[in-house]
Amino acid sequence: MVENEILNNYVNFMNFLGQVFGSAYEIVLQDMSARKLYAVMNGYISGKKVDDPLTDYAKHVEKSKIWEKTKYLTNVKTYTRSGHLVISSFYFITKDDKLIGVLSINFDTVENRNSGFFDTGALRMFDFLETTKKDHMLQPFVQNTEGASERKESLEDMMDIQSVMSNIIHKVVYEYKERNNLSDKVLKQKDRREVVRLLADRGVFLVKDSVKEIAKILHCSDASVYRYLSDFEE
């Protein structure tokens, strides 16, 4: 079925979003035709799971036909079942003038009130979606290794991912300091090495100019960051 093929390609994109935003964000893909949730990442935030019924907000989007007027909505206030305020952004997936899916990114403000990670990442992602979409298929994210380097360069050229990357780095550093009671202290070498390991696990080094940005935030040289990174690659 064509609609399932389209949604499957958005699932590939969800995997990318999960790596960029991390566990603080819930990402949900809703199948408007089947009237259920098609894919969920970090569903612990709201308790959502695959095959759950459509959310009330998705039904509202469909009924109001707001998807006919805009490709996406950002910074929408919704609430979890436990009453937590969630900041959500929605991208509307269409085919032949029909709403077939809703992709949302949700941030729980209560669970993450101290993270210092409110940003415009979702808006940047949705702008990127709109510029790369061809016949409603996310070609750069089909699981195909041919031309991988060209797709990566295209991704970085078409989207200001540096701002998102910088926020991720700050978030990882902040959380590391909080866990180790180092909030008001400059990180020592062993701490900087551990932060670099955490950033490597998040895939931050795949982004252009990441080393320079990490060095600036950690108050060390580019060479030091490369040295820390090489320690984990040996």
C-alpha cells in the first residue's frame, strides 16, 4: 500500500530525530487512515504505544482541516494523561490532497524542567522536511548505503543543524555536571574525556564543525577533543 510505504519512510526519519533530540523528546507518527499510532519513540513520556488510537489533537487537526492551510504547527501546548504540560510540534503528511499521517515531537516541561534544552529544533527539522520532500517520500532516509556521503552533505547544507548540535552539547554537559555535583566548576580533563564519550555515543561527531563547537564549550583545544575521541576509538 502506497500510504504505508510513505509512513515507513517517515519512520526512518524518526530514527534520525531520536538521535538528534535524545530521550527528552517523544516522537510519534500517527496513521490517519488506520486510525492508530503507527510508530512511537520514547513513549514513556506520555504512555503512548504503537496501535493506540489516534490522539484527540490529531482528530482535531483532521476535523478542523488546518492541515490544508499549513504544513506544520510548532510550540503547541498539550497535556499528558498525568496532567504534565507538553510543548508539541506537528508535521502533516499528505498524499493527493489527503491527510494520511501526523508526525509529532513532544517535550514534557515537567519531567525536563531543569534540562535547559528548550530550542527551535523541531521547527528547523520541519523546514528541512518540507525542502527535501519529493512526491511525499523522504528519499535521503531510505535505508540505502549508495551515495551516503552525498546525502549527509545535502542534509547539512539544507538545514541549520549547528544550532541543534550546540544545544545537544550544552544539554549533555549540563546533565553531566548535575549528576556529578559540578554545576559551578570547570570540568577537569577526566570529566571532559567522559563528556566527549557521551557526545560520541549521541552521534554529535557526525555533524560538521562539531569538534570546534565542543572545544569551545568545554574550554579546551580542538586537539584535546580529538585526543579524547581517539581514546575511545582505539
